[in-house]
Amino acid sequence: MFNRHPTDPPINPTDPTGPIAPPSDPTAPDGPVIDPTGPTDPPFDPTAPPVPPEPETAPER
């Protein structure tokens, strides 16, 4: 069982599978729109300075 938040509605002991919260508001705005294609890389700039190499890790002892 997980911890419940103090503001959560109580669980209905006679019907634990039944609705315990009011129905959602159909006029509420949706969440943020997520672009399914993901972010795009910037165009290649041949004049940009090279990216410095990552530092090597310390050798194993």
C-alpha cells in the first residue's frame, strides 16, 4: 500500500473499486503539448569552433 496525501478523498470501504473522486472537468485545459518528433538539432555550422574532448577518467588502481 502506498502513502496517501492528506487532501486525497477517503477510500470508500464498502466499494474500494468504485469512484472516490468527482468526475474530471471536461472544460479544463489539457496539459502541455508535447512534440512527438522531439527536439531538432541546430543546423551544422562549419565555422563553429570544435567541441573540446571530454576529460579522460582516472586510471583504475
